[in-house]
Amino acid sequence: MKIADVQDQIDHELISKAQIDSKIAELAAQVSEDYRGRDLLLVAVLKGAVNTLVAFSQALSIPVQMDFMSLSSYGDGTVSSGTVTVRQDLSVDVRGRHILIVEDIVDSGRTLAWLADELKRRGAASVEVALLQKPSRREVDVDVKYSGYEIPDEFVVGFGLDYAERYRNLDSIAVLKPAVYQGA
Ligand code: IMP
Ligand code: MG
């Protein structure tokens, strides 16, 4: 889905598809160089990171494995509680593996910090992180080795990111009109 398809609901586009593609290509080139000759497992957090994982993995020039995890960190619905629950776990043992967590956007950083610690606790050989990020809202320190665009403190949708489970299939990243939230 493109911006034009939902023009009446969009306030403005923040990152175009072309900009996403070029940033992901940049990150993928760096990761391909750093991990060439090593066995790399990409871990994506469902559902938001799926679009990034697909684009990123296809832009890599090295073979990798992929796995998924579904996490819930929102205790009361709106504010990240820091208490992370695993809804669906990885299907592989990560012991001794080099892992790259591929995320969409980090808000408070709580979910990602928890996941990185958990994978290390399970015996991963290394855990690095790649994503697009929203740094102004960061509450927890997470080391993001491969960092994409930094965006302002605005709620965004598209490229995997949703508002009430919608707009994930938009091919760029955009801010919705306030009326869309009021109508909820
Ligand atoms: P936190 O870092 O634990 O607070 O939560 C991060 C997760 O919240 C991200 O992986 C996204 O799935 C989601 N999220 C954060 N900011 C946005 C946004 O602007 N739009 C949609 N989802 C968001
Ligand atoms: Mg997410």
C-alpha cells in the first residue's frame, strides 16, 4: 500500500520508500562485511520488525538464518511496563551463535534491552542490534550497533509499524492525521 492509497488518513510522510531502501542497503552492506564467513542468525520481533527483516535480509550479500519471537511489554496497553512476556519463542537454540536482532523502532528501549539480555543469558556468542530509531524517548540504554534513521518523537505507522494493527503494509513511514486517532 502506498501513501496515495490512504492520502485522506495521512498527515505527512516522514521517510519515503526510497529512503528506507537506501538506509537498509547501507546497514546491510556494513553487516555483510562484518559477518562475512561467520554463521549469523537474524532475530526479528513480531510483528513490527517483519518488513525490516525481509528488506534487510534480502539486501545482505551473505547467507543468514532467521528466526522470530513474539513479545509483549505493554502492561496496561499504552505505556511500556518493562515486564516482558514471551508470547512465542524462538525455534532454535541460540547457544554459541552470533545474533543480530533486527527491530523496527525502539521507543523506551525496554523490550529490546530485555531481549538482548535474554539472548546473552541463553549463551549467544554475540548479540548486536540493527534498526530505525526514535532516540528522544529512550529510557533504557541499548547499544544499537547498526543504526538507521533517527526520527522525532511522533507516533508513526508503515513499513511494519501499526496503529491498532493497521497500516503495517504501507510501504513508507508516515504520521497519521489526528482524526484517525479520534475516530478510534
Ligand atoms: P519499547 O522500546 O519497549 O517502548 O517498545 C518498542 C516497540 O513499540 C517497537 O518495537 C514498536 O513495535 C512499538 N512502537 C514504538 N514506537 C512506535 C510508533 O511510533 N509507531 C508504532 N509502533 C511503535
Ligand atoms: Mg516491535
